[in-house]
Amino acid sequence: MATLGLGAPVLALAVASCADSEVEGAAPANDSRTIPSADGDAGPDVSDGCAGDADVDACPNRDGACEHEWCPVTTPLDPDLGLASVWGSGPSDVWAVGAAGSVLHWDGTAWTAASVGTSQALYAVWGTGPNDVWIASSPGVIFRKAGDASGAAQWSSTPAIVEAPGARGKVLRALWGTSPSDVWVGGDLFASAQSSTRWGLWRSGADDGAAPWTGIAPRAVSAIWGSGPNDVWIVGGASGDAGPSSAHTNGALTESGLPAWSAVDTQSTGTLHAVWGSGPSDVWAVGDFGTIRHGGAGRPRWSVVASPTTKALRGVWGSAPDDVWAVGDDGTLLHYDGVAWEASTAAFPSGIRPRLFGVWGSGPSDVWAVGDGLVLHYSGPKARARGAGR
């Protein structure tokens, strides 16, 4: 299986077919292209493109106009590469990162390519503002933007979390923080040379990014979200590096000065891949087999929520309690309107339906989704889009 300098398997290239993102069947397997995978399965089968009435309805108009809710946007991205994460500080400042060191930036008008100086796969992007953006790849490959010069973003490498054989081949999958001086990064379990404890969540604490990283949770982490330092959620693998896991901290500390984590029952046999909330009492998590869970601070377990898909869901984001998006395998795009989750429509290029890994927006009518070889944009409901009446 191919790798991208991380020792981790890479996901299938999935350039989506020109068909609706209707949900059906079980989660597909992965191939060996683009973004490193947590499961290493093989990708979906190639479709027949725009054949058949349903597929024709799902394609853009002959004049190129897109009448579906989600539309592909032109980027300089190599179509053989995938994007793993998207984040922005506003409608005119959006970043997306992915395979082979791919970095894209949206300035409100167009996507342009940028570089942070690595060919390793990049898994997570997050920031506190336009002049404080973080990108993570592996324990020794983390970048930070601290401003612009001559119109170009200036990136610098931050100190490695650990420099030890035990961290070789490990992946960082999540970034979050409360301020430029309080950044949290999560991923695979690994230990430092000074400790036998294998941590999956690490925390930094200096404005210049030069302070040592401190391990704060012995759990493999897929995603992090919080409303503040006293309300933080993590989802991913268990402390044994296998099985689903979820935990919450209310800011209380243990005797050793680390956050005290309370396990939260996922009520799922599948791993949760993403978490987002509108506030402490309204938190969503999504994962394998179309799993959707809803929770809040102080609850010992996630509530099971009906899902219209069995495809793996890999990203979740919302603008409000009644406006939440989830994305995943086989071009799956779901929306929650405060009552129920429903499938949304998208116009995809001809070929294979993509895996979608990340979703983020600046508001209810400006949402981006990224995945295998493409970027999609949602600008609000469209009258002629199938399912647009939600």
C-alpha cells in the first residue's frame, strides 16, 4: 500500500460521479491513494457517470450552471490528491489541506495553492484568526502561520511534540484551541523518550509556539471540539488504540495537573470521527456506519440519533442548533434542520463518488466540504435542487 511519508496507509482516490449524494448500502472500503486512512479499506466502485435518468437529473446543466445544493469549485489541486480538512476565519479566508503537502487558500474570489514546505500528507487545519493558523501532519511536522509578507502567508515549523522512535509513522488528525497560547493537537497514540505513557492528545502553551507539548489524554483522538477550556470533547479510539472512545473534560484537574477526563459512552461499535457543538448542551458526533450521536456536558452517554445513511461519516460542522452538516463516504452530504437529518444533493464530476473528509462554513449560506480530489461549496437552498424544500 502506498504511503505519503507517514508510514500510514492512504485512502482511495475518489473523483465523484455526476449523481446525487443519496444514501444507501454499507460503508465502502478504501483503495491506496490520497489521504492516510485509519481503516485502510478499499474505495467505491467506478460508476457509469451521467447515465440513466436519475444521474442526468443530478448533473450540472449543459450550460455549466449547477442547480444542486452543493457545487464543485475550481481549484489548482491535482485531481489525484485528496483534501482532509478545511477551516477558515471568515468568508474570505479559508484554508484546506491534504495529501502530498497540499495547501489551498480561498480569498473570497478564488482558490490558490500555497506551500508550507513539506510533501507529507497534512491532516488537520485550524486557527484562532487570519494571522494564527495551524496545520498538523505528524508528531514532528506541525506548521503555524503568524502573518503575511508581500501578500503571501508566512509559515514556520513548530517544535516537534516528541522526537522518539515511538512517534515514527504516527499521524496527527485533529487541531483545536482556546487561544494562540493554548493549542490542542490529537491523533495516534505515541510516547516520548522520557515517559512510557502513550498519549493521543497534547497541549501547547506559549504565544511563540516554542513551549514543550504536554500529553494530556491517553486516548487515540480523531477530533476535538470545545466551547472553551472548561468544556472540551474528544472522540476517536480507546486507550488501547482499538475500539470507539469519547471523553469530556469540564476543566477540572487531576493531582498531576492534567485535565480530568470523563468517559462518555458512544453507544456504538464504530469509531466516531468528528465532533462539533453549538454550545455545551448541544454537541454532535458522527462516525462509522452512518453513526450520528447527540450529547451535552454532564451526560454519561451519547444519545442515538436516526441516520439516513450507513456510509461512514467523517466531518461535522454547523452554524446553529438547527443548521448542522455532516459529510462522509461515497459523496454523502447530510443536513440537520433542528428536527431530522436528511440527504442533500450535489453535482459531482464524472468518475467515482468521492469520500468527503471535512466541512466548515462561515455561516448558513457559505459552507465548504473537501475530500478526494475536489472542493464543494454550499451557498444556500436552491429551488430546483432535489430535496431543496427541507
